[in-house]
Amino acid sequence: MKKLLCAAGLSIALAVSAGAQAADKIAVVNVSSIFQQLPARATVAKQLENEFKGRATELQGMERDLQTKMQRLQRDGSTMKASERSRMEKDVMAQREAFSTKAQAFEQDNRRRQAEERNKILSRIQDAVQKVADKEGYDVVIDANAVAYAGKSKDITGDVLKQVK
């Protein structure tokens, strides 16, 4: 009797879980493809390039000046007076340190701004995915890059792309 009740309970639990799984509507979306196809991505790239153009030009000038001084020191260092060579070495070291500091700050600011803009675009994509999923009645939407296989899933990438544009 106990075995029969246990078997009946187990079969009911399996039936309920199978029914719950069958009720889920699942879709797949390729977020990276949408990101690459968005015209806003190119616009943002140009905007960031213009935003950092002045600092990049300044860094390039500093680098050229530093290289020129280092070459001069290498070329003429052996014929210079010790005091002049020492002064020039200190100047080169100070300029190298200043360049390094500015270059690191530039890289950090550039990476931060790129991340901010990328996150804005990804947020727009996420909102579009949610709208399409709500409209089509999907319970779960999975990024295509995170799935090894998606047999009967509906790919909503095109719908999301239309929604974002």
C-alpha cells in the first residue's frame, strides 16, 4: 500500500512538473548581433572619438617630444658635460612620468565613457527584448550566445532590432 501511494505521488509530481515546463514559452535573442547592427553604435563611437580627440592629440605631441629628447640624449649624451647630461636625464624622466600619468588617466576615462555608452545601448536593447517578449507572450528569453542548442525556440532577434531602431 505504501509503495502504491509513493508511486502515485511520484507520478503526480512528475506530471505536474512536466505540465509546468510545457507551459513556458521560450525565445532566443542574439544581443551581440543587435548591438553590432545598431546605427546608434557608430554614432556613439564618433561622439566618443570627438570627445577624446584633444587629449589624444596632446598625448601624441608629448610622446613625440619625449622620443625626440630621448634620441638626442642617446645620440649626444656621451659628448655632453656631465651636469648637462644629468639635467637632461632628469628632464626626460620627469616628462616620461608626466606622460605615463596622463596616458593612464586618458585610458581610464576613455574606458569608463565607452562602458557608459555601451550600457545605455544595452539597456535600450533589454527594454526592447522585454517589450517584444511581453507582446508575444514569452515567459523566458535567452541570449543566443549563452545557449548550446535551441531546437524549437523562437528567434526574436529581428523583432527586437526593429523595436530598438
